[in-house]
Amino acid sequence: MAVFGTVLLWARAPFAAKNFYAEDGSRFYHDAITIDFVDSLRKPMAGYYHLVPRVIGSVTALGPVSTAALVNYLLVVMVVAWISSTIYVSSVTTLKCPSTRLVLAMGITLLPIVGFESIANSTNLHFLLLCGSSVVLLGQQSTRWQRINGTVLVVATGFSSPLLVSLLPLVVVRSWYNNREFDRLGSPVIVGWMLGVAGQLFFVFFASEASRELGDNRSLQKTVFLFLDRVVGYNYIPFWPRISGESYSGSVSTLLVGRAFVGLLVVALIAFLLYWAARTGFRSTEPYRVVAMVLVTLVGGAFWLSAGMLFSTEPRYAVFPAFCIGWSLLIATELVSRAGEGHGLVTPRQRSVGVVVLILAIYSTHWTPSELRRSGPTWSDGLRVAEEICATTDNSTAAIRLLPLSAIWEVELPCDRLES
């Protein structure tokens, strides 16, 4: 699964190995080569701690500058492969069919919204880690190594983002399930969640001098519309027009009303499927899967509303809610399909495979990532320019342009580092 996830990510984002993206270079890599290793690891950004991106930046800084972008990419790919393989293994509690578990695991690479700005960079890895942690918290760890792996993943998520606290409802349900089943699944991952959240919050409140400001122009109307547009429409409606900052201007227009209406229609269809699956699941004595299906849907929706009202409605915040919707749809499909076993010419497995193919077909309509993520100068081109600047001027540093080009992103390198 890890190898397959690696190949899939390379197939969708081969360009990511050619240059850093935003904070990958200008913050994590730059800090790793200019300040002490330990100091760079504990340096806050946006008011919180970033363990996984900081480690990636520090390891990248150990190698030559010429291969820095490639090494950073390979390390990110390894983390994504780790997340996807963990999702596949841990999702067996909520998804019984291997094909549906495969789609869920590959969702962190295939989801259309991932390709907008969150694909193959360490800056937004914490959103993918959040997806993996949610599956771990509701999933099964039947062996010692699975428990260790799941716990490490959850702790790493907590020390990379305070957003892990949003998974509290999943922790409550997991604890309830452990008690009812005499701790059959074990609870190390719950301890991992507590450690991750406590460590991050301690850093935020007591060790970080920076703070995170609330977003500007917060609007419930805008947040709800962009849920329909960015979370539902862009991920689950084929050929939905690519989103941009102009998708919502604050004024009502025929286009916006039409997009909202279509989004609402899809939400209604999803709600009907979940209701049907819930009734079927309770009749089939599978209450835990029903609770998990409903819970991840609510947690994903609450996550988007909270993030949109407090911070931003940027596409990266839509990754986890879109993942939750896809997860709940896969659970619902299995519940409905298994209830119809023995009736009709199509088997439950064939129905599940059919839904998997449909979801993959929808994902494929947005296979190509956003131009913001793939278009711009390469790291090697920037290095040649920087070396020329250092050789022909008295400057002690030289800046290399990074992606995306929508803003000024640069990494300032010492000239002696370029010459070494």
C-alpha cells in the first residue's frame, strides 16, 4: 500500500520534486540551515508547533543544496505513504471491502481539493495527518505494531497541528466502544491523542511567543456557500468548475445561486443515503459502523464551519471535511450493499466496487493539480541565478524564488552555502 501510494502521488504531482512550495523552503528549510537544529525544531510559525514539517526541513538541510527540493519531496512522499498505508490497515473496523478501504487510503492523494495546494508539500501535511488520525481513532489496531504505529501517527499529528483537538468526539466514541467491548481494540491511540493535544497546547500557551490571529471578513453565509462549493461540489460533482478566490465575492448572482442549489441537491442525496444506511445498519446489528458514519460526517462539517468562521475558508481547510464525506459515503455503501445480500443479480461486493469506480471517475475529472501548485521556476534554475549573484556581487546571501507565484515566496541562502 505504501509503494502504491508513492507511485500514485508521483503520477499526480511529478512537478513537486523540482522546487519547494511556500513555507517548505522559506520557513522550514531556511530555518534549518540558518539556525541551530534544536532551535529550528521548536521555532513556532503562525502561533503553533510544526513537528513533522520541521523534521523534514532539518533532514533536507543535511544534504547538498542542489538536491534540497528533491530530498524534501521524497521525505513528504514517505510521510504520505505512511499515512495512506495506516489508513488502509486501520479502516478495517468501519470498511470491510478491500476496494473501499483502498479508495479511502488513496483519498489523501486523489481527492480533487488536495491538488489545489496541499499535494506533495510538507506545509499542509498536517491536514493529511488529521485524516489518518481520524481513521486510527475509530479503527482497529489488532497487533502490537499496529498499536505502536497508530499511536505514533496520532502523536505526530498533535505535535504538528492544534487541529487534532477537533477529533475529540471520535475519542469519546472510541472510549465508549472500548468499554463496551472490554477494551478489545486497546486504548494506546487515545493516550497518543491526549499526549499530542496536551503537548501542542502547552507549546501554544507557554512556549510560543507568536500568536495566531483570527481571519478577516468572517461570514457564516460565505462559509456555508463555500462548503457547498469547495467541500461538496469540487470533490463530488464531476467537472465542477475549478475554485478560486473569486468563487464567492459576497454578492448574490445567478451563478452563485445555481452553484449553491446544485451543492444543496448533492448534500440532500448524501443525507438520504446516510439515513438509508443508518436504518439498514441498525437492523443488521452494526451500530458501531452506523455511529462512525454519522460521526465523521458531523465532525467534518463542524471542522469546516469552525475553521471558516475562525481562520479561513482556503482550499486546504476543505481537505479533511471532504475526506470525512468520502469516508461516510463508503461506509454507507457497504451497509446498504450488505443488507441486500442474496437479493438480485448483483452481489454486495459488486455494488461496492461499482461505487468505488464511480468515486474514482469523479476524482479523475480533477486529476491535474492547480496551476498555482505546478507552474513556476525550478529549484535548479533558481540556484544558477543565485550562484551568479554571489559570484558577481558583494552580497552575502541570494534569494531563490519559490512556488506559488501568487505571492512572494523566497528562500534566502548564504553564499558560502551555495559555494560549498
